[in-house]
Amino acid sequence: MTGTTRTTAPRVFFYFLRHFQRIDGIMENALRDEGLTTGQYTVLSSLKRFEPCTSAELARRQNMTAQSMGEYLSALEAKGLVERNYQNGNRRNLFVKRTEKGLAIQDRCDKAVLEAEEAYISRLPADERARFVDNLTRLYQK
């Protein structure tokens, strides 16, 4: 093994993946009472920021394929949480927005996820939390 360095400590990306898996499970538990998956909640959260918008716009903003977004939106529409309508008589663009039911469920889910997030991050000392979030934000920026 000439020229390679082996380390016994897990790589940083390994820790990120493990945290992602753990956080995904925590979020699934927090959302279970409302019958949403983490992905469905993420789509609703994006709509909160960008609605009304087309499915294609939402897919680009979420960095996913149009087909995957279509599947999420179909599931949310079947639950009565979103609706798709044409705006201003333009039959080319079908716009998506949350329904009243979707708004109410989103609000309850936001509270449940915030509680879960606070419980998860509370393991860090209070004086380190803001810096931790700042560092994560810097790493995420492109």
C-alpha cells in the first residue's frame, strides 16, 4: 500500500452521513402523527417560501428531478395538502400552492420538527450552538 495513508478514525463525511440517517429517523418520528414523510415535509416547507410556483421550479429549487417532484406533489395532493391550478388563464404553467389543510398541517409539523431539532442540538453546550449552526451554514454555501 505504497502512497496511501490509512486512518482508523472515521472520515468527516461518514459522520455527516450518520447524522443524516439519525436526523431523518428523528424527523420521521416527529412527522408520523401527521402522516408525512421527511421528503413530503421538505416539499411543503419549500412551498412555504416559494408558492405559488410550478412543479419544475420547485424541483430545481429542491435539486431533484421533475419526476420525483411530481411524485411528491401527487402524494401531497391526494392528502389534500396542495393544489395545482392554472394562473391568469395561462394553460402552460400549472402552479402549486398549499391548501388550508396543508397550511395547518405544515404549522403543526414545523412545531414538531423544531422541538426535535432543539432536543437534538441541546446535547451541545449552549455557548457552542450558534457557532455550530454558523459553521454548518458556511459549509453548505456554494
